[in-house]
Amino acid sequence: MRESTDARVATAQRYRAFAEVEARGMSACYERWAAGVAADPALVSLIDQLPAVKRQPNLVFSAARFHGAKVGEYGEFAAWLREHWSEVAATCLSHATQTNESGRCAVLLPALAALAGPLALIEVGASAGLCLHPDRYSYRYHRGGGGDVSGGDSGGGERMLHPADGPSPVVLDCMLSGPVPVPEQMPEIVWRAGIDLHPLDVHNDADVAWLDALIWPEHDDRRLRLRAAVAVARQQPVEIVRGDLNDEIEALVARAPAGATVVVFHTAVLAYLNEQGRNRFAAQMTRLPVRWLSNEGQSVAPGVLERLLETPAEASAFVLALDGQPIALTQPHGRSLHWLG
Ligand SMILES: C[S@@+](CC[C@H](N)C(=O)[O-])C[C@H]1O[C@@H](n2cnc3c(N)ncnc32)[C@H](O)[C@@H]1O
């Protein structure tokens, strides 16, 4: 577990770790805010009024931005937070960090397209379900160094792939390396459903505003993508069952249509479970008649790290694994995909 999300770690230390490890290079604003909080005992005392699991920087900063905190210097933010603390604290108590990143579909798609279809998709930890529409987005796969992307139609080391009914308003860019089986066409998805402890509803403006606030300040490309993906998802609603993934998965698998390959997938989810929960889920994936596609931090999905033959250069890289076997390394928001040989 990261120091910033570990409820046992003191608040100042959590914010310092968040500034130095997670925000540095990713968000100059959050780096300033987190470093500022870490050195500000008055603000730390305020945040310490929350239960320990709710003191995480990502949650507090997202809640502040949800209520209108402006991107800027720490002094201005600290003054704003003191003034609006009761609203921010209430949102921290009622909400959770559940970023939904449709960009992750770009790293899932080659693995999905390589499976025998038609497919029935089940996403556990689906949030608002934006990753349940991989066949409704357009993809622009790039090859580092301008190399060939097999089957390409636009040349120049780039390959576009569109939904069957034409280009999507959501275009996902992904840089490829290694022998990636770039799909020639979209997988046929005949059924889809999700599970989440707290499903967010793409039709609910407050839920969409929360998803927006969870995106870090400088990541405007992701914010635009969120709006476009929500518009796509609003056209074709998908059921997301409320509940714990371990408790709900078997019944949902049983509802999938006969004749389809059932794929249970998850991205950035198992880190929320304790070791016992992760092992229970892995055992269910082995027992149930499904293909299991996981995209998680390196030591998160049980058994995957042990089977990894290459040590990832980036400690933050996720591992994409099919039925527990690593097949690729991925950038956590889906910006790049390195297929393993
Ligand atoms: C970081 S979000 C990732 C959402 C989505 N998979 C994506 O990649 O965009 C993690 C999601 O997992 C859900 N979650 C965490 N623990 C869960 C559990 N035990 N059962 C079901 N959902 C869970 C959270 O509510 C949250 O929506």
C-alpha cells in the first residue's frame, strides 16, 4: 500500500509522501498543496478530524476542487480550505476515490480482441462503467520511433481503429512496444455488466462532477475524454450491480448469455482489497467458467508478479495478465502498452 493511502501513517507524512512520490511530475498543483499541508500543523489538525481512511490527499483535494477550490498556490488553497472545511469534510465522508479512466480500454482491447468471441464482459470495480464500452471508442495506436503498426491504415507508425458504426467522439491514444497483436477489428461484445461497492451513474450530474474532480488539475486531456466517454455511455446504459465483487461475481457470471466467452476484467481495483480478499477473488477466477483479465499494480493481483520474467523499468507500471499469466506492462492510465515477448 502507498504511504499516502495507508491509514496507519501520520497525516503530515502521508501528504509529504504524496507530494514527493505521486504528485511530482504528475501535478505541480497537487505537489505544492501536499507539501504545504505536510508543513502546516494547523491544516493537519483540521484533516485529522476525519477518520484515518478519509485523510488521503487525493480524496481531500478532489473534494476541495468539487466544491470550487481553485488551482493555485498553497497559501490561497489553505485559506480556502479553512473557510470551506465543513462542506469538504462532508464530501470526504460521503465519497470515495473511484476515478474512472476510459483510456484504460486502449490497453485492454488487444487482449479482448484476441479472445474467441462473442464476448460477455463483466467489470468488477467498474465505478461508472466507462471501461465497459471498449468497442464504442476509437483508438489511435502509435509505435515508438515511427515503426510499423501491423495492419495499419494510416501509415507513419500509427493505426486507427473505429467502432463498427464509425468513428467515436472518444479517441484513445496509446503508444505500443513489443509484439502487440493490434486488432484488425473490434471484438464482438454481446452483453456487459459491472459490479461496484458504490456505482456512479453517468446520468447523474453530481456523479459526473465527482468523476471530473477526481481527475488531477493539469490533466485536461483526461477531463475532455471523461466528458466524451460519459456522452457515449449515456447512449447505452449498462447495469452495474451494487456490492462487493467477491460476493456478487458468481451470480453475475451465471446471468451471462450462453454461448458467449465470459471475460471478467478489472483495472486499478484489487489494491482496494486486503490480501484475503484478493486471494478469494483469484480463487473464484480459477473456479468459474470465465477468462480473467487483470490490469493492476505489479504486486497486486495474486500470483502475477511471480510469473513476470521482465522487471519493469517503471515501478508504477501496471501488469496486464490473462488468467493470471502476465502478457503486457501498461501505463496506469492506458497511455502505453508494452507487450511481453
Ligand atoms: C480506482 S477505481 C477504478 C475504476 C475503473 N476500474 C477504472 O479503471 O476506471 C476503483 C473502483 O473499485 C471499486 N471497488 C473497490 N473495492 C471494491 C470491492 N470490494 N467490490 C466492488 N468494487 C470495489 C471502487 O468503488 C471504485 O469504483
